[in-house]
Amino acid sequence: MIIRSLNIGPHLKKGQRIPPSGSQIKLQGKIGHVFCLLLACFAYAWPIDANPALPHLFSNHMILQRDAAIPFWGSADPGEKITVSLQDHSAETITDEKGHWELSLPPLPAGGPFSVRINGKTSITLKDVMVGEVWVASGQSNMTYALSGATGADEEISKSSNPEIRFFTVPQRVSLTPKEDTLEAAWELCTPDTAKKFSAVAYFFAKDLQQNLHVPVGIILSAWPGTEGEDWTDPNSLRNVPALRPVVAKWEASPEGMKNSAVHAMEFSMEYDDFELLPTEGKGSAIKVLANFDSGEADTSTGGFWSYTWQDGPETDFELTRPGRGSEGFAARVHGMLDGASSSRLQASFGRGGSTVDLSGYAGIRFWMRGNGLVQFQMLQPTITDWDNYASPTYHATPEWKETTVWFRELKQAGWGVSEPLTPKTLSGFLLVNMTREGDPELPPSGLYEAMIAPLEKYHIRGAIWYQGESNTWHAHKYQELLPALIRGWRKGWNEGDFPFLIVQLPNQGTSPELGDSIWAELREAQFLTVKKVPNTGLAVTIDVGEEKNLHPPNKAPVGKRLALWALGTTYGKKIVYSGPLYQSMEVEGNQIRIHFSHTGSGLEAKGGNELKGFAVAGADRKFHWAQAQISGDTVVVSSAEVPDPVAVRYAWAGSPECNLYNKENLPASPFRTDDWPGASDKDQ
């Protein structure tokens, strides 16, 4: 096997491949390519034929949970003796008839760096191992949202180096059965290069923990944008809750072809050639060749180049192959294996270093393609930072070369991100998002639990942080049972008791009719009720850090800090105020209602003025009216002249409510309602 060129430059010549982001690099071989992880400075390369072998969670730079037994496990030959040593402790075992082994070392206090030695027929040494606090971070896109896109990113990234913080990112994968290991991955030190690509919420959480506890902190990130809570819930929990059984039944009734395509890799191959910029009528521009690869170099005529990452499609390959269209020159080829839930991304940049070009003189891009998959064209412009790129419909490839024209005026945003105008004067490039011919099927329920959570459950952790729910808003009422079921399943899988599970309550986003129902408010209520009902759970209220028209608000620092506050005040026993006011109870007092709260801190206040906003009251007719609300000690008294006999109160009950109840520690109150009347999402139950 030959390692392809390591030179990363503006040109990709025939026979060269650009290494993907991170430390992965491709090795030449047949389909089912072998990979190696090149860790920092090539300090440690995993032997392909290692005996014994370890899961990917065990690597250089890993952090082990302090004050808990330290488990190790792996595989070797049946009947092989395995010894693991760390500091003054060692343990040994014999592999079973299938070659599996497992053992534990005694608990250690925080410290390091240490070396771990695993001896079998060969020896493995893991270096720079720390002992400290380990947390799992999971959820969907707002958990994967990178630090590079967060508010104040440049300053934060520049000062992010901290060897006491380490990251492990679980590669995305789907499975119908529990996996024993993740795909290729390794622990990384927190540096500007690694931090900028890591979860912003998890980074700020880890930073605050490390600064307050003065011990190493490790974050295992296992998250996937756009996913539902059902995807992360173990199958037994889904089947054991009557309200959740239809989720499993729907999947089981799906066509076999759809089910197979979601989890089983399929071979695909796509070739592209002869990219041209088509002029705008009346501006005098001529057709301009953008890329035809005939020189054997993967560059663009506007000064940029083509690049490819294997992060989303680890069993895929990009190369220039001959002949191209017309039986001469080269074509760009992406091929390999993809499951139906994955895609691979071939990117063309218009300028060097991500710089933009002015394409206002052009109306579209024409190119030729052939193959057995699907592709979507996505335009890249700097003003869109939330993945809602201007995109084409999905195009089907054919075995013969097929002309495809993408008109800029026909590109559309999906509508779930921030609405931005297309800016032809400042475009940085485009993506060709490749999929198998089966397209983008639904993920199976429990598919991410089996593939991305189950492999972690032997690894001791302190707790979990969870930022998810956007994809469940239309079934928000059902989330009241789904989220507790997910937590119970995770705790059973880890077998570490009721470990802390801290939830990010969804921020302000979207709009709702005045005084009407709101699926976003109902989802927040489900998260709040989970904390009320499920032991050792916490809530980071973020009703003040979102944006009405942005599903991915960039202000992530307060989110991570509020999660850390809850952990510090509960898990770690710090004497601090760690939550904003949470609704506790109500009592009717004539024509007004008094609301009692927990977590009032050193007192309640109306942030930004003397008048409380966001309260509404209703009588037996269930019609809400805006209310006057006044702070009275640690309570709030609510009334309305239009409701002489009140029975219910709601606060901040909208997608993006105007609300300002805080405690004096500047932590916002959670939205709530005192009624349990059917809402917008109940019809979906």
C-alpha cells in the first residue's frame, strides 16, 4: 500500500489526493479501503494487525473518568493472556473463545499524563493519558455547531489551547444492531485547530468545568444534525412505552428496500466533467470554462481548486480518471461505498483560501455527469453559515454522459435556516453532494443509539449534555415520554446509576400567533417536565440567546456556561446559583393568581425595566389575555381586568416570546404554563 501525497496545495494532480480534515489520510487499495489515523506529529500509528486490539476510544491523549473503576476491553486470539498496566496498577485476563477480553483497573484521582501498556502477543502503549472528568455530548445540529461559527469565534479560538481539555468525536454511522466500536476516530488535544471544528456548546461547557474544577475534562461528542430523539433511544425503551411503539411499528412496516438502504452500504460511482459558467443575457459575457481536468489538475479557472473529504464517506474515493467525456482528458470521479443515510461532498472553490469571486455576469453553471447515484448542487456564499445553502433539486445520473444545467435563479434554500438573498457578487464555491441511487431514506429508530451510543457504554463517564428537540417539535407532546425513555435507556446501558443528564431547553426561534398555541413552547415544556420527573436531570434555559429567524443561533457561550453552572452546582456541589427561576406551583387569590418558583437565587427581577413581560392569564373559557404581572418576594402575582375569575397562567408561551423574568444572578426563568389543555401538537398523538 502506498500513502498518497501529503502535499496540500492548490492543485490536485492525477494520482494525488487531498487528506481530509482532521488527521485521517487515505491509503490506496481496493473497495473497502484501509485507513490509518495520524495523530499529532505522527506520534502514534495504530498497527493494522495489532494483537491485542482496542476500541477507538482507547488512544493517545484520552481522558479516563476519575474516582471510578477504569475498564479496558478489546479483542485478541482466543485463550490469549492480556495484561493492562497504568501507574502502579495492573490487571490481567484471558480472552474467551471468541477472542473478547475485558478487565478493570482500580479508581484513580485526577492527574496525568500517564502511559497505559497493554500486553498480549504484542504490546501497545498509549501515551499522554489523563484522568479527570468525562462527559458525553449528544443531540442534533445545534450540538454539532462548530466553534468557528459562534459569536466571538476568532478571539475564542485564538486562546483555546488547553492540554487539560480533550475531544473525541464519534463518526456518524447507522446500525440496526449494537456496535462494539466506533468508526475510525481518536482523542484530540484542545488547540485552535481542533477547537474551531468542535461543538461550540461542548467546548464552552468543558472550558468552564476545567477552569472551576482544575482537573482534565474530556468530551465525547456523539451527535448528528437533523436527527430525532427516536434515533438516539434504545429499542427496548421505544417498545416498552405505549405512546412510542408506533414509531417502531412504522419502521417495521417500511419497504424492505428502504430499510436496507438506510443501514447497508451500497456501491456508487459518479463522474463529472466540463464545467462551464453560462453568461447572463445582455451583459456581453462569453461562456467560460470553469474546470475540465484535461491538464490532469483539479483546479478552477477562477483561481480555486477542487477538494474532497472522507469524513462523511469514509469508504469512498476521489480521483481524476481517464478518459473524460469525449474519450480524452480526465474526469473527476467519486466512488466507493455509501449507506443511504450518508453522502459524500466534492467541493469546488472559486478563489484561493476561501476567497470569493464576482459571478454576477453569469446565470448558471453547466456540467456533464454520469454514474449510478444522485447528486445535489449547493452554492456556497459566506453570508450563509447554518448549512441552508442555496441548492438545486436532486439530479439522477445515468450510465451515459448527461448534460446538467444549474440556473442560479432556480436555486432555493430549504427554509429551515436563516433566509438570505443569493449574492452572485460574493460566491466562494459550490458542493456536489453525492448519494446512492436510493437517495436520502429515513433513519431507523434507534439507529444512532446502536451505532453511536452503544459503543461508548463501557467507557465510564460522569454524565451527559443533550441539545436536541428541533426535529421533534411537531410531536412535542410525545416528547414528554420520549426524552425520559431515552434517559432511562442510556442509564441502563451505562450501568452507572442515575448519572447527570443535562438538557438544553430550546431557545427562542420562529413565531407564534399572539396568545396562541406553540409547538416550540410545548417542546420546551416537555424538556422542563422531564427535569421535574426524572431524577438527576438539569435544564439550561436559553430563551434569551436565540434568534427569531435562525434555527442555529451563533451565541453558544451562554448555552455551554449554563450547562456548566448546573453541573457545578449539583454534580460537583459548588455553593452557587445554577438555575434561573423554575415554575413550582400556583394558587388563585380572588381575581389574581400567585406563581411560586424554585431557584429564585437572591431575588426575582424584571430584566431591562420595572414591568414584567410575557405573562398571560385565562379563565374557564380557556381564552388567554395579556396580564399584568408584579414581583412579590419570591413569587409573581398575575391578573387581568378581562379575566375576573382566572384559572390558568402562561409565561413565554410562543416561538420567540417577549419575556424578561430573571433572578438577580442574571439567569432567565423557564417558559411554563399552569394548565394542561390540549395544544398544537396533541393532534399528532
